[in-house]
Amino acid sequence: MRSTILVTGGAGFIGSHTTVALQEAGYRVVILDNLCNSKPDVLDRIAQITGIKPEFVEGDVRNDRGLDRLFETHAIAAVMHFAGLKAVGESTGQPLRYYDNNVSGSVHLLQAMDQASIKTLVFSSSATVYGDPQKLPLAEDHPRSATNPYGHSKLMVEDILEDLYRATPGWRIARLRYFNPVGAHPSGLIGESPQGVPNNLMPYIAQVAAGRHPRLKVFGNDYDTPDGTGVRDYIHVMDLAHGHVAALKYCEHAAQELLTVNLGTGRGYSVLEMIRAFEHASQKSIAYDIVARRPGDIGACWADTRLAAEKLGWHADKGIAEMCNDAWRWENVPT
Ligand code: NAD
Ligand code: WQD
């Protein structure tokens, strides 16, 4: 058995899939989650997949006492920090809630880690830090910017991590910039469970296919893309999960490290291509209307994946057919 990893936000979408990948790679996992956007039944579902129920601590990353106790009572070797809020639109209306959870939450976690001499961290950043792309594919040295509090919170934490790395010897930090994570575990046991009406394309398409919404709104068909609709680099969540394990292993072998890498496929698909792929996977027709652009959206974005391949020896394997098949299987699981 390898070492024990604390996974903050491990009951959520990406954290739960990464927990599966960590357990399958032989790590022991302790999840810390306040369940503000997830449910505890994910723990039994993870156990059904891997045969091991991860230890669960219900709590908040902003709770110093709770963190200290957790580090005192568990031999944690490294932390994967997923806990945070992620709805771009909501962040514009509730900036303080986003800065408190995402920025302050990260600072509290880092302080507790520092105190406990745990200096290995994998952090969930986002391709949102690239703002409106000046050049595609997006390489890690592309200038960063943000137009909403969610994006700012990711930029700020990236900068805090850099300052910490420069100030204190021995930190091993991976800042992973995810593109558009979609899909679900192929077992159909875990997946993405947005509360209310989904903001993101893939869960919305899945809910239209399932008859939960009559039609999809396609936000704009006048972008400078082959069919005019927005193009994104969708990545299967299990590929993303394996990217985290690769980043952890990379950090484990370094004396100190500040690694910043994209996790994407390097290939973009348009909204209309995603609709067609999902129709094929679900054998349902997806009704849609073209409507105005969504404020703040960019036209196209996909990753330069060379650094991830070079540093981590990792690349995404799964294509959009698997992403759609797995998302559809998950959509049909009784909850
Ligand atoms: P998610 O909402 O499914 O998971 C986040 C988990 O963190 C939830 O289980 C939630 O209950 C928990 N949480 C939130 N605030 C907490 C706090 N203060 N203390 C303890 N637990 C807390 O989201 P996700 O899609 O799995 O995203 C995980 C991370 O990846 C987030 O940091 C997000 O910003 C980042 N990210 C997500 C995407 C995406 O499209 N899903 C893209 C790029 C980056
Ligand atoms: C994808 C495409 C939309 C919904 C967001 C965050 C980003 C990151 C990932 C966290 C776009 C179009 C969407 C719909 C549509 N998250 N669309 N109808 O905006 O690329 O990225 O999630 O870090 O920060 O901004 O993802 O899935 O919302 O949109 O036409 O109902 O689908 O315009 O072209 P996005 P998305």
C-alpha cells in the first residue's frame, strides 16, 4: 500500500473519480468535504467500484481546528485540493462567497499543511486562467487573465502557491489546469450531479436526451469556428483522474517542484458536434435552438498537451464517444 492522500472535495465530481484512480494505484484516501455540492452516498459507490470505502471526514477546509485534528490523527503524505465553488455565473453575484471558499479556503489549508510539515499539493486550477485565447493551442506560458470572481480566485491561488514555493524550501506543488471535464466512471456508479439546472453543456445535453428539459439553448453560432458554435477541449473525467495520479507521482520524486500543466486532450469539438455525438450515444434526438451568445463566453479553446506528455508521461485516451456513452449511462442510473 502506498501513502495516504487527503482529497479535499473528494465527494464531488472530479474528486470522486480521482479517489477511484488513487485507490486503484494503491494509495489510501481520506476525503474531507463539507457536502455543500455533493452527497455522502458517493462513498459507498466508490467502494462498489474499488472494493475500498475511503475514510470520510465531514468538514470545511476553512476550519483550522478541524484541519489540525485531521493532520494530527492521520499520516497524510500529500493533499489533492479540489474543494471549492465552481459556478462562473454565480461567482459574479456572490464574489465574497467565492473568495472565501476558494481563496481563503486554500490559505487555511496551506497554513495547516505547513504547520504539519506536509508539503506536497496537487491543486485544481482551470483553463479559465487563460482568459480569451490569443493563440491556440493554449500553452502554459500563455498570458493569464480573468473576467469573473471564479476565474480570479483560481489566478489568486495559483499566485499564492508560487509565492509559497519561492518562500519556503521543500514544497512540491502541481497546478493542474483542467479544460472541460465531462463523462463519468464507466461503471455508471459515479458521475456529475449538478444541482438545479446545469450551467455546463454536457450535463444539459444529457438532461435533454433524458427528457428532463425540452430543448437545449446553443449559445451563439457566429463565432469564428468551423460551424460558428463554441469549440472546447472536452476531457473524460477518468483521463483527468489519471492525470492527477501522474502529477502526484511526479511530485513524489522531486526534492522541490512547482509544476504547472494543462490537462486536456489537445482537440476541440463544437457544440453541434457534441450534440451529434450525444445523439449517437443515447439514440435520442436532441432538440435545440440557436440563441444569443452567453456573456463572457469565448469562441474556441483547446490545450497544448506537450508539457503534460513530457513531464508526466500522461495523455488523455478517451474520445467523445466514450465521454458521451459514459455520461449517458450515468444519466440513466436511478438516484
Ligand atoms: P464539485 O462541486 O463537484 O466538487 C467540489 C467538492 O468540494 C464538493 O463535493 C463540495 O461539497 C466540496 N466543497 C466545496 N467547498 C468546500 C469547502 N469549503 N470545504 C470542504 N469541501 C468543500 O466540483 P468539481 O467539478 O469536482 O471541481 C473540483 C475542482 O476542480 C474545483 O476546485 C473546481 O474549481 C475545479 N475545476 C472544475 C472544472 C469543471 O468544469 N468541473 C474545471 C476546472 C477546474
Ligand atoms: C461549453 C460550450 C457554451 C451550455 C466552464 C467554465 C470553466 C470551466 C469549465 C471551471 C460553450 C456552450 C453551454 C448550454 C451552450 N470550469 N453551451 N448551451 O464555459 O467552456 O467552461 O466550465 O473551471 O471555467 O467557464 O463550459 O460547458 O458551460 O460550455 O451552447 O446550455 O457549450 O457557450 O461554447 P465553458 P460549458
